[in-house]
Amino acid sequence: MPIDAHVLAVFTVTTIIALITPGPDMLFVLGCGVRGGARAGLLATVGVITGDALFIAAAAAGLAVLLTAFPIVFTMIRIAGAAYLIYLGVQMIRNRDDARADDAAGGGMTGRRAYLNGVVSAMANPQTFTFMVAFLPQFVDPAAGPVWLQFAILGGILIVLEFVADGTVGVLAGRIGTVLRARRAVRRRIDAATGTVFIGLGVKLAAER
């Protein structure tokens, strides 16, 4: 094991504390679960951690140097992601989804769409990449062994913990949402509330520096 057990324990505890604090990813998963059911909430979580895994791989590959040298890339990703989230929110509020797709998903979002939106949501937040670049190296010791292997171990632990935290939120939200969606009037309010959350996330992302 190229990472000291004490360092690994500190990393795990610190990561858990960071993950249980509600953030954009957790709110996104919550919205997908409420609107599309437990399956959508779980697949949205898988989408989010897919995006995070790509960020971890990029951080390990040293792309932080490139993106830091060209901050315009961060800005472009942030604006594009914010626009997409706002678009999703508006579509939910207007409730223009195909009813047959709603029935197939047991709600207002198919599993495939939840997953893809999760990937986009994660990748659209450059702060996640910044966090990976700033956080993971604190627990990496080049003298202890291959740096890429240490990144892989730490990143794997982070992803597993995130799946447990956000996945639990998504599944619970999905079960509650399934009961509420049985009433059409309540379903409309769920669509409006979820759309508002997505728009709020988009506006927040666009306003960040």
C-alpha cells in the first residue's frame, strides 16, 4: 500500500465531512430522484461520479497546469453548463416532456437522461476539478510510491463514498417522489420545484468566479 494508513484514515474522514455537506451535486441528484423516481436518482448519482472520475483522471494527468494557464477554458465550461441547467429547469417548469416518456420512467425523467444529465452537471462545474486538484495532492507523497497509483486509490475512495452519500439521497427522494407523483396536481408542483432548483443551480454556477 503506497499510502500510509493514518493518512488514508484522515483522507476518508475529511472526505465524508465534505460529502455530507449539501452541494450542487447532491441537490441535482435530489431533484432527479424526486422527479424521476429512485432509479433516476441512483443513475443521476452514477452520472455525477462519472464526471468526477474524469476530473480525478485529469488531475492525475496534470491537466491542472494547462487549465490554470488558460482560465478561459474554465469560464467556457461554467457558462455552457449553467445554460444547460437553466434550460432543463425551464423545460421542467413548462412541463413539456412527452407523457409516454414520463410513464416509462415512472416519473418525469428516464434513467438514461438522468445519467447523462448527471455527467453534464458534474463536468459543468469546474470548481469540482479545482477541488480535486487542491484536495487530493495533499494526501499524495511522491516518495511513498507511484503518484498515479496514489491518485487512483484516493480517487476510488472518494467516488465510493460519494456514491453512498448521493445515492442514498437520490433513492430516498425517489421513493418519496413516487408517492407524491400519484397525484397530478402534486406532480406539477414537483416539476415546478425541481425546475426551480435546476435554474437556481445554473444561475449560481454562472455567477461564480
